[in-house]
Amino acid sequence: MKVLVTVKEVAEAADDFEIDGLDIAPEYLEYDLNEWDEYAVEAAVQLVEAGHADEVVSVTIGPERAEETIRMALAKGVDRAIRVWDDDVEQAGLLSVDAKADILGAVVAEEEPDLVLTGVQANDDGFGATGVSLAERVGYEWAAVVNDLELDGETAKVHRELEGGVEEHTEIDLPAVLTIQTGINEPRYASLRGIRQAQSKEIAPKGLADLGLDASTVGSALRMTAMYEPETESDATIFEGDAAETAAQLATVLREKGVGAE
């Protein structure tokens, strides 16, 4: 059995940062593996360790810079990786869910995995729709927000976390796409040995043309039009002086607002 895991590199801004045009200035950004995808990677590796899967392949849509993040997934047990990027993807800017599903769908068609695992959502855009959109593209059955997974032959037994604390138990026939929720497992740390081994594992770069796609795939109505820090408003009153003075000021305010003992 082959498991394909979609992973994404996401950026986290420093507490104090500056905006440069339509983005945060790069010197204030740190990049890491998307939190939800860490759980998906762990779920895939555990399937190999349990004897249910033979190979775990990851796929990322991202620039060459993302390979450092991809190596961490390889260090945790992913066997090989695919990174999709070219000039057309870069120029497209903010990719829509449809564009991501088309790209990932082409990778699924090429790799023919038995099971696809994605994170429920990404830390940066929070769309939460790529996994189920991918399932629709490739014609796989799917289950979203999965917080427990067992494989029984060609069937995935899953628990799904629904609103209001409701949990659904269901069975999904393979091949399938499952979006993985945080808390399904405890993602492992990359061992020193795993980090060394990851350096020799394959990261295959692919452009749209390699997947039978073209620039029209990444055309999108999504556009970034502005970025700004929201202004904060506060009605806080600051009292100055010693304890007696500030207590008197507070008492005055409370009386003016009708607060006090009768």
C-alpha cells in the first residue's frame, strides 16, 4: 500500500514585524511544517510501522526554500518527496483551492496511492477545503476531520470530530482521502539518525508541464489587495499617583458609573 501525504510550508511572523507591500517583510518570517500536516505525516508513518503500508510519499507545492521543511518530514519517516513549483506557480501568487486540488490531483494520478492524507487546514490561509476538493477531483471516497484511524484490509475505519462535541464512526473504502485533525496522535521528533538519512532521500522537483498541466491551472480570481495592521481601540483608563490617589480616582469613576454600595 502507498500513502501520499500533502504537506505545506507555512510562515509565522515575529511578534514585532513590518509590512512590505502586500506581504510581511521576509526578515520577520520563520518557516515550518504546517501543524495539521505534522499529524498527517505521523499517521502515515504509523501505518508503515503497523505493516499496513509499504511506502509514504509527501507532496508539497512550494519553492526551493521549502526543501528544508520537507527534509523534516523525510527525517520523521517519509520515504520520498515531490515538490511542485515553477515560474507560472510563483507568478500566480495566492493559489485558490481549485488550483491546489488540480495540482495535487495530477500528482495522485501519477502516483496512484491507495490512501491520501492531508491536514484539516493550514495555519496561514485556513481554507480547510483542499483535502475534500482533492477527493472530488480524483474520484476517491473521503472523510474530513478524522481524529482516529484504523485500516482493515481495503477499508479505513475512522472517527470524525463534528460540531458540538459529536463524534461520527464510519467506514471508508479505499482508495480514499482523509483530512487529519490535530490530536489524532503525538507527532514524533526527528531523530539525529533520521535527519542524517533524510539528506539522501529523494525530493523530486516538478513543474506544471511535468504533470500535464499549464499556466491556466493556477489562474485564480483570488487577489491580495491590501495588507495592514488593524488599529486597536481601548477604553482603558490609566490612574496615576500613589495607592491613595489611584483609589480615590477609581472610587470617583465607579460613582459616576453608578457602581457602589447602597
